[in-house]
Amino acid sequence: MKQKITYLIAAVAFLMLFVANVSAQQLYVGANYHPHDDKNPEKIKKDIELMKAAGLNVVRLGHLAWDSYEPSDGVFDFAWFDNVMDEMDKAGIKVILDIAIHPAPLWLHKKFPSIDVVDSKGNVQYPNHRYMDDVGDPNYQKHAVRYTDSLSKHYANHPALIAFGIDNESGDGPISYSETVRQRFIVWLKNKYSNLDNLNKAWATQRWSRRINEFEEIGLPSEGQKNGAPEKILDFRRFISDEVNQILFKVLDVVHKNAPNALTNTNAWYYSWMKYFDYTDIAYSGKMTRHGEGFYTGPSLITNWGVMNAAFGISRIQFESENPFWCSEFNTMTSVPNSIRKSAYATLLYGNQMVCGWTWQSMWAGEEQYLEGMIDWDGIPNRKYDEYKQIATEFKKIEKFFPYQLKAEVGLAYSFPSQIASSSFPEQHDNQVQACWDMFYYRNMDSRMLEISKSTLNYKLLIIPGLAVMDNATATKIRDFVKNGGTVIMTTNSAIVDTVGQVFASTRPGMLSDVFGIRVGSFEETEPMNEISRKGYKGKKLEFTYNGKGIDTESARFDIVEPKGAEVIGTLTSLDKNYPIMTSNKYGKGRAIYVGLPATGEVLGSLIDELITELGIQKGPDVPSGVMARQIDKNHYLYLNVSGEPKEIKTNGKSRSILFDKDYTGNITIAPYEPEFIEIK
């Protein structure tokens, strides 16, 4: 009997896994919908009928609308929205229900003025705009959690619900410099440093006569160019990041408790310039089961930089999660015809499962009243409605093969403190990471962004682009990765400061100079050095020579690299003399390569191609320039022509277009800006 029960449990577990996998093989096409703008039941029914007619199967509701559900303190009104959820269920449309803890209602600001944002000059900012909240304020967090608890309990088991949205664009909105923030910062510093001696050492307060004698003397950094010592700024931004993550984790925990069967999703614009925070805590926690973003490429069809930037956004939010990604917001506005469809197919190459247009209704009022959606201001569908209908129809044909599972053998190292520390550098950490990502975009190859200290580093090639802050845990992982046979490329501005933000007094790259077999001394600025250029170069222009071939590049600075056992494999050859700039060092079973320039395709391209072959890294599909492509599985390929010219794809034998229901023999031609999904026979 016991054995039968064991078999039964195993069978049930297998069935549940099978069902989960089957349900995952689905693509969602939908819209962001705002029924709180007009609670007219007849209009809502008409909207839902139009959604269903277009083949839309998901809507995102509830964002930016806390006081639509809690109009006054502790008074909740869900009755009007119950009908919306019920109607969505009848239509077979799934709902992402955002828990809009951001922005806070005005009644909450009135009750607790400490929630108001204060600028660095001490001026209280009235919450005229969205996201004008101090999210670390305990009163704010208490009420945000209460709201989360009520909303998630009420809709936890609703059949239309597919996921709860956890906040929206959490990195956006100004940082507050209020007295209550200062007091919380002091507590944070006490917990981190224990005593003033440790704090004074970490902040180098002996400089400029800024020694702190008691914690109450601590002030906040100011805004602007010269806003304080780098060590202090780094700690302050870590503190702000911790507070953002604190409320997000509180909301996640309440949702998982109340609705254990619901997925969780967010529009994770963590890298907003206003309140950039460390999203890796969320990304690696496993608690956000569907990472997401607003996929905004601009209106153009013929340019592709917008698609690249938005796709890079997927990678920098997804990190190493193997769950499907959701583009919970997507282009509408004045997008050129077919540009939305082009972007939708581009996302499939990066593991996306959802295209959810922002927005359904052209906005009537408020901050976005001129933003155009899928239906016009009078409720009549427009051409964008038709384009989303086409996307939904086509995605239905191919969805059983998606979402695509990335097969990355290349990791791109990212670090939140390095982005903050590099803010004053000519080339910031983010820009170097994106330059590396771009190289694999052009090669139609998967790569993963990762946080080294949180990653297993299961890659053949690890690229470390401008990772300014180096700590023991990260250095140890890099050392072990190379020692055990891995290959690493590190670029300029890496390992230059320690974990508190002070420049290493030891040999750089800090903690890893022996692994790379070099000493990085000072840096030189290119423009003044070009006064003595042998080639008459001006400005930031440099000649980089690799394998006997000179390549023109640009950089504001370059490192002075002294080999200490490493082999010089690349040189600057346009200045007063040759300068070693790219080195390779054998360490253990692996190889450590240092580049004393920012990561760019022209500097790293040839090296990357050599390493792809040498390390046996799987190459992308063989396609002409201007075609995005992935091999989805053994017999299926997705292509997207992002150029204005027809592109011929080399194929042998017979194949079939599942997308357009036609057969091919030999090569296939893809029209400009068109996708193709091929089954090889």
C-alpha cells in the first residue's frame, strides 16, 4: 500500500509538472486597461468585447490607482472592480492585477507628512506628480502592506487572475532628503559600521576636516555635481536601495502568503536615473516569478537602436532567471505601422512571453492625456488595434514553441555599487555592459547579465566590463572561475575601489592583480596625449593594434598597464610610443585577459570571435547582417529582418513556414521588417 501511495504521489507530481510546462507554452498578447477612468459597466463590456475580438488574452489592471480601491483611510471599495474581473473571466481574458503601492494617495500624505519628498535644500515637495513618495517611511510601508493584504486576499482565488503586479517602475521618483530619511540613514550606518571609528575610516573623514564625532553630526549628500565624498554617496545610495527592496519584499511576502498560486510580476524600471536601486536582490530571490519591463522602442520602423535598447532592458532585468519574461507594457502611441509587430517578434528572441500594449484607451485626462492607445478617445479602434490583432493571430500559430529558453555560455558581469561609483567616470559601468551585450546581439548569440557574488558562473566566458567596486566575495569567485579553467575579460575602470568606495592602495586591479598578471598604474587622458601623437590624431581618437591590424577607436582615457607575467596581445600605436593595452595571463587552468580601454565592439570584436571558436561557444544562426535569429529547438528557427532590404537565408533541403503556412525548397527570402518561423524538414 505504501509503495502504491508513493507511485501515486510521483504520478501526481509528474502531472502537475506536465501541466505547468504546457501552460508555460503560451504567448500572451494584451493591453494595459484603466477601468477606473470610467466605471461605466456598458463601456467596460464593450471594451472587453473589442479585446476578445482582437484575440487579446491578457490585461494589466490596477496600476497607479491605489485610491480607486482605498478611497479613504481603511475604507476599501472592491465592488465596482469585482464586475470588471468577472467580465474578464467570462471573456477568457487573464488579469495581471497591479498592487499600486506607488504613488501613495493624497489622504496618506495628509495623514503622514513625513511621506512627502523633501529636496536636498530642505524644500517640501507637494506630490504633484506620480512617485512623489518616501517609500522608506515606516508609515508609508505600514499602509502599503495593509493595502496589499486587503487587495491580494480579496482577489487571490479569482479565476481571471494570473498574477499580481508588484509595484510599478520602482526606481523612478525623486530621492527624499528629509529629516526622517536622515534619521533612518543614521540607524542604517550604525547597523553597518557599529561605531564611529569604523565609519570615519570608511568615509575617509580625515580629508577636508570632516571627522564625525557623534552620529547626529551625519548629514545627507546633496544633489548635483559635487554632492559629497564618493564613499558617503555610495553608502547613501545603498541605503536608499535597501529601503526600496525592503518594501518590495514585504509586498511579495504578503502576496505569496495570501495567494500562493498566483504569479508575481513587475515593470522593473530599477535603472531610472532618479532612484536607481539594486534589483539583483529581487532578481536572485526567486520571489518575482515573472520579471517584466515596459518595452518602448520609439515610433520608428526603420531604425533599430530602440529595439536594441529595450531588448537590453530585458537582459538587465531578467539576469539569470529561467522563467519566462513579461513585457507588461509595450509600444502604442504613434508607432509607425508594423513597428509594434517587429518589436514583438524581437522580444521572443530574448525569452519574452507577453506583449501588453500601453495603452488600450487613448488617455482622456491627467498627465498622459495625449497618449494614444489602441482605441481612440471616442472608443473607436484604430490601426494599432489592428496591429495587435495581427500579432495575437500570428502568435497563436507559433506559441507552442515558446517562450524561448536562452542557452547562454557567455556571462556579462553587473554591479549596482559599480554603477554608482562610476557615475563620475567618462564611461559608466552600464554603458560598458551594454556595449558588451551589443556584440552578442549582432552575433545572434545568447548572453546573460549576472551579479558575480550571486551567480554560479556556469559560463565558458565571463566578461567584466568596468566593474569598479571589488569585494572579497566577488574577487574570490573570479579567481576560482579562472583557476578552474574559465576565461575572463576585464575592461578598464574595473577593481579600482574597494567595497566602501576607496581606491585600492594595493596593486590594481584590486585583489586580482596576480590573476591578470599585471599592474595597472595611472591613467592618461587621450586628448592632451594626442598633442604628441605620431599619427596626428586629435581629440579622443586612438589606434588600437591587435594581431598586426590597426583599428581606430575612441576613448577619453586609457590605462597604463604594466605586464607582470602577462603576455601583451594588444597595443596602442598612435601616441608618442607603443602602450600595452590588452594582456593575457594564464592562471591555473584558465585565462585572464585585461583591456585598458572601455568595452567596445571595435576593440573587443576580433578577440571575442577568436574566443568563441577557441572555447567552443555555440555560434548564432548563419544569417546576413540585419537579421535577428535564434534556433528555438532542433528543427525550428525564428528570423526577423530588421532592415529595409529583402534578406536571403541559406537553408539546405526542404522547410516550412509555420507562420505563413507555406513550403520552401532551398534558400528562403524574408521581406523587409518581416518575421519568419521555419520548421526544417
